[in-house]
Amino acid sequence: MTHLTSRQREDLYDRCRGEAEYPTCNLCLLPITRGQEWDESHNPYLPRALGGLVDGIAHRKCNRDHGAQHDVPLIARITRLRQKDIGAFVKRSRPIIGSKRSGIKVSFNRPPVWRDSGKPLWERR
């Protein structure tokens, strides 16, 4: 997160204000009056982490709520999809016993054995 200097914040406020007395929040479309906290806001459909550009300013609460409800899940989803695409994604849960990822091999009519050695479970190392 980059922090804007006071001068940069003032310039952004004036640019978003235009000819009106107060600038408009680009998320809730209500005016941002004196004394209200505000943040720079990026494109509502493309978060900054994904290349979104500054689109205006928004009330701090509107911006943070939008980020928590829209941006964070979208970024997490895209990160997971990329990891799956390149083969880097691994589930964090333990594998199901008997599956190919587990170290245990289960048969119907034989006791379970370790996959790597073929020894019964109770004879491990």
C-alpha cells in the first residue's frame, strides 16, 4: 500500500471534486463532506493488486468494506487459480487414507500397509 503525501491527497481531492463543492464517493455515490475520512479508490471491478488504476476517492468505510467483500476474495481466487495452473497448489488438509497422496494403501481383504515399504501399519520404521 502506497501512502500519499498531504499534497498528493489534496490534489486528488481537488481533481475528484471538479466543479462541485464536494467530491462524490465512487462506491456509494454520496458526497464526501469536510471532516469525513476518505481513501483513494481504485476501479470497483479491478482491484489495485490486479492492475486497477485510481478511479477517484471513496469514504474510508465504503472503501474498506468493498475491499473486504469484493477485492480480497477475488485476489485469493485468482491466486489459487494461478497456483493450480502452474501446479503449485496443494490442499492444506490431510489426504484421505488410502488415496494416492496418502502414505497408506488400503485393500478390502488385507490389512492396511505403508505405500513406500509394503509393511503393515504397525511395523513402521
